[in-house]
Amino acid sequence: MVSSWTYDCVQLISSITACRCDAHGQFLPDDAPPPPRAERAPDDWTPYHNRLEFELADFLFTHAEMPAKKIDTLLDIWAASLLELGGRPLFTNHADLYSVIDNTRVGSVKWDNFTIRYTGEERGNSPAPWMSDSHDVWYRDPREVIHNILANSGFTSELDYVPYREYEASNDERRWEDFMSGDWAWEQADRILSDDPTTAGATLVPVILGSDPM
């Protein structure tokens, strides 16, 4: 059903005002344009040395999905074929290939990983296999991801930068719709400024996280 609400009264919070600023926190005029985004050079294939390295990695890992042992065999044959010419293959072995892939940035935020394992008490005669296994956790720095979202001009008109309260014009009835229209956001913004007056002019950036089931 389409809502018939009309909103002639929107109250914006006065504590956290989301003033424009530069990367150093210096406030800018409201009409200041955003800084130009740094563009990579057409021949910049970092962390790969060149386009050929990238295409080989993309083929072996993404398209062929070649196992590590077969990658090593292929690169050993390749290295042997180049001995007389004094050359070397693009990657030494699968570990070298994987290391470069792991340092590839997607959306300018690279993937990192760490390993975890269960360290609690194992009960029973036949503990579950996961208790003795190591598990790789892959992630991208949430702070960098959020920074990129906020820096993306495509979201400029889609974000609420300050908490607000919205009222129906005819009867002054309040309506809660988006996250920043709620009491929690308003109260948090007031508390932040109360705890640290230097945050005046900043913006509240709540982060709502979710996880897909395994």
C-alpha cells in the first residue's frame, strides 16, 4: 500500500550536524566540491608486475580452478623450458601465486585472513572433527569498507547524515521510518557530543552488520 503521509515538519538534531570537512577534519564551505578521486594508471596492475601475470593468475585460480599440486607441476615444466634462455616463469610455485592473489585489492580494500581453532575442552570419546581442525577466516577491514561507502558519490543522496524526527503536518503525529529517524540515533548523537564536545559538526555513522548462514 502506498503511504499518503505528507511531511511539513522535519526536526533535525542540532548536536551532530555533519558539516563538510577535508581528510584532516578541517571544515569546508557547504558548496565545496569533493576532492578528485585518485585514478590508477592504465598500466598499473599492482600487486601483479604486469597484465600477463594477472591473466595467468585469473586463469589458473578463477577459470581452471587448478589444484595447488598441478600448479606446481605446470610452473616446474615452465621453469625447465626457460633454463636455456635464462628466463623464469611468472610465478615460482602455487604459494607465490596465492600470495599475490591474497594481496589483490577488490574495490580498493584488500582481503586479509587469520586462522582459528577450538581451544576448549574436548568432551567424549569421539570429539567432533571441527574441534581439531584449523579454520581460515577471510575478511576485509570494515573501517576501510565503510570509508569507501561514505566516499562513494553514488550514495550522496541516499544517506541521512544527521538524526531527525518527522511529523505528519495535519496532526503532529510522529512517524518512524528510516534508521536515523529513531530515538536511538538521536540519543546517541546527543551523548557523543556531551561526552566529547570536539565532535561538534561530525556525523553519526551507525553500522548494522549481518552474516549469511554457512
